[in-house]
Amino acid sequence: MKLGWVLLGCVLFVGCGDDDGATDAGLDAGEGLDAGAGLDAGATDAGGGVDASRADAGTTDAGPACDYVGVDEVVVRCDGDFTFVSYFSSTVEGCDPFWGFSPEGPRFEDAASAIGSDPSCDADCQYDFSMSISRVYCGRRSGYEVLTAEGCPDVYRFDTGWYASVEEHDAANPCPAE
């Protein structure tokens, strides 16, 4: 079961491997991506991977393994980091859907309640994924996602972190000299 959660985490949070997701070179110095990318900080080890001791937290002695999957999400800044707030759903009978920061954490009726539960979260800018762009940069295929929130500047999510613009990403990640 633990391996299943690790694999599910890889699928849900856009891969495991080279990208530790901890870089936020673009937006305000010192502000990094929440290392768990949707998991609470206690659910990750120091390297940004899923902590195996908590990977199967969806199972209890009295209930079924719910295998929750985030099917809808918004992104907010909590304590300066971009953090996912997801609507978790399960196809297992008896496993009710809910909003939260992680399947193991507190459960809420809506995104606003989840965001409001953490005073470090900025509820004014609730970002939604707007589009995904593929491009060739530095001779390799790559891409980024654009997140929008009404009345807030767009945010650009690259494999190297979060940026205020494509130009800011490119300046922070120049192509190597050939």
C-alpha cells in the first residue's frame, strides 16, 4: 500500500525524480514552493519525497483504504509558499469527498473553509490553472502552466519553480553556452 501512495503522489504532483519542486527563484527572495506540493509539511522527508511512515495515512483499522485523489484544486500562498488546496474524492464506498491541503490532514466542506483554517494563507488570490504551454527552450522540449486569479497577477509554474513571468524564468535559467 505504501508503494501505491508513493506512485499516486508521483502522478498527482507531476512526477518524482529530478524536480524537487523547492525552487522559487522568481517570486520574492526566500519564498519557495511548498515542498509537499499539496501534502502537509509533515508528510515529506527532508529531500522532498513522501515520508513512507505516513504514505498510507488514508487507511485506518476501522475503515477502508479510501485512496483519495485530488480532482479539483486551487493554489494559494500560505506563509509565502504556493500551496495546493484540493477537493479529494474516492471511488470507495463510505469515503466521503472533502476539501483540504492533503488527504491525511483536516477536512473541510469547501475551499474557502480550508484556506481560512490557516491564518498564513492569502485568501485574496485563489489561483486556478488557466492553460498549459509546451515550448522548446535551450534546445529541449519543456513547458509551463499559467495560473490566474481575479484581480491578481498571473503566476507561471515551471519545473524549476514559480515565476511572475516567462521572461523572469528565462532570465533566472539561461541556456548554457554551447
